[in-house]
Amino acid sequence: MAGFGWKLHGDGRHLEPGEVVKPGERLTWGRTIGLGAQHVVSMIGACFVAPVLMGLDPGLALMASGVATMLFMLMTRGRIPSYLGSSLSFVGVSAVIAGQGGDAGTLTGAMLVVGACLAGCGIAIHILGARVIHAVLPPPVTGAVVMLIGFNLAPVTASTYWPQDQWTALATMLFTGLALVVLRGFWSRIAIFLGLLFGYALSWVLDRTAGQIHSADGSGKITDHWRIDFSGVAKADWIGLPIFHAPNFSASAILVALPVLVALVAENAGHVKAVGEMTGDSLDDKMGMAIVADGTATVLSTAVGGPATTTYAENIGVMAATRVYSTAAYTAAAVFALLFGLCPKFGAVVAAIPGGVLGGITVILYGMIGLLGAQIWIRNKVDFTVPLNLIPAAAGIVIAIGGVSLKISDNFELGGIALGTLIVLTGYHSLRWLSRTAGRRGAPLLDAGTTEYDGSTGKEGSTGKDD
């Protein structure tokens, strides 16, 4: 099948520092399967957190993520290494819908409609070409969106994971960072997974030597508790099906969910851009199809009661750390997720990963994601002495990271990634239009005024006086 004849990279075993494994290549199957397992582990926390927060079955979410990833690989013909996990963008929407009296079916119905609209946007982009994305999402905007997506996740680490066991989080962070920098070859490629194993083992040892810890538990309540709770593992079955349910449709719920579409298009485009930057392969011709694939996967998942899917930032962080972009690893990850979704006991083991361990890992992963936005700016030579580039990005990033929200009505509120993305998008394009209309030329910001910014072109001009 075209696009899936993976070529063995070198001998498949030895990699030089900084060497890159491309999407169409693979390591030995043993190493590829190991990398696939690492991708599952890296997103498993968020993949479980999202459905739990929305009142959906996490086992079904894991299974759906495997099916969605396989579908994504097929529709993009193996060119874009990405994992489709549970989208966190609808967590706020779910709370609003629940407040309106909606149930899980109402939520999945609203997400299904958004998924269909997302697929429609992808079809338009695929037909009209990537120039639509370049026009709507130029490098100053794309970099800001990628950055705010990564850094918006920082409060999850700071308020949810890290406080559960700060010292284990710190130790896990240091061990993972050391592994990423010091280890060589295959071991450096699975450093994130090794960090999780280290943190898990450390928590087990501390439970048996230091006893219970007095800190926040998973719900945020300060209490005495064990770092690892295996009670759920003992009760869980080895094999079992997740809970399926049909969606139902409510106009009010759909209206609440639709604005998330803006963030999803930008998020998908930002992720594809980030992957393209890392692999050095322009993926513009596949961007529309990637968005179609994500929308289609969301429709399939929500049709049986699962959450919306999205290309996962955590896995982009893993690729940035390992420099292995093989889609064979993602295919292995999809198979793992599908099988693990049928094993409630595995889900219980994953759910037992201590929050402190996730805190240490996500500090590194989320930071890597955010800094990929800066990499997009640098490679495209985005000049932030130009006010048009600076102002929308600055405002949108602060809004997303700070969790600023905007209440539109009693039943609808924008915040986080959605509001930050909207500010960057509308701010950039409206300011560009206004500067062109005014024909403004003025001194740039953030330097001594050695260059000029031509608002009518969006580029720097030669040094001189204002017109």
C-alpha cells in the first residue's frame, strides 16, 4: 500500500546523536513497537483525564483513539506522524451543557456536529489548497497558536499533577531531562517512557519506606493518601468492552460547542505545521486531508459515545525529544491503544500512575510543545519589532496561558485556547487590514528604531522618517 512501505533506517538499531528517522522509515520492529508503547503512555494521562472530566468512558476513549489514529494514517497515506487522542477542548463545553441539563448523549451529539463541520473545513482547505491556511494562518499566527497550545497546558501540571507529590515530580523531571541529554541511541529515544517507569518505581519505594503522603489527591483535596492506589487494578477485569451509547442532538448544546471549531482548525493546522517543521517536509498538501481525518475520526468516536479526537500535542513533544518520526511507531501505538481499550485492568494500571510522576513528565513535554511555536517564528524569520506580529501574539498567548475567559452570555463563555486563538487570528487580520487602509508607516517596537514597519505590506522597510 503506497505510503506504508517503511524503509529500514540504517541497520535499524544504531542511531547517531541528532540523527532523524523520517516518517517513511522505521527501526527494527522490536524498537518500533517500544516507541509505539511510549507514544501510548505519553498521551494516556490526558486521554483518560478528558473523558473522565466530561463524564465519558475512558476505556472507550482509549479504544477510539486507536481507531482514530489508524484512520488518520490511512487518510494521510502515512505522511503525517500523529496520534489522535481525546480532545480537551470540549471540557468547558461539557460543563456548560451539563449546566443546561444535558447528559453524555447531548454532549457527544454536539461534538459530532462540530466534528462534521471540522471535516467540512478540511475538505475546503484540501480543494482550495494550503494557500487558504497560509492566508489565514501566516507564521506569526501559527507560531503563536502552537505556543499557546503548549503553554496553555502548564496549569494542568502546576495545579493538578505537581502538587500531588512535588518531590517525586522534581525527581522524575530531573531523571527524564538527564535521560534525554545523556543517553544515546535507542535508550535516548524512549527517555520519556523511562522517566515514567522511574517515577512509578520511586513512588512505589516511597510508599513502602516513607508511608502515606499528605498532599492533594487526584481530586485536589488535601489528605493523607498513598502515592499509588492499586485498588482499582485488583477489581478490574482482564477483558471487557467499554460502555457505548448513542448521541442525541440539542440545538442549544450545538451552539455552545460550535465556537470550539475555530480552535480545532487552528490547533490541527498548528500541529501539522509543527510536525512539518520537525521533519523538514512540507505537509501543506496534506493539511486539508489531516483536518478531514480528524473531523471524520471525531464523528466516528462520538457516534458510539466516545469523546472528540484531536492530533495530540503530547506526542509531538515525544517526537521532538526522540527525533523518531516514523509512522510505523504510530501504527504500533494505535494497535496498543485498541487492545488496551479492551483490557480494563490495563486501564486501571495506567490510571494508577501517580500524579507527581505525570507532573515531572509534563513539565518537559508541555514546554517542548510551546517552544515549537518559537521554532516556527525563528525558521520563518518573524520579526517582533513589527507591531502587527507582536501585538496579537502577545495578547493571545497571555490570554491562553493565564486562563482568561470572556463571558458572551449566561450559557456561553470563551476561554483558554479558544479565546487565545481567536484573539491572535482576528487581531492579526483586523490590524493588518486597518494598517493597510491607513497606509501607516511607523517606527518598530522593542528596539532603537533602526528599521521601519510598513503596515500596508506587513514587512519591514528601510530606515527613514515617517511619511
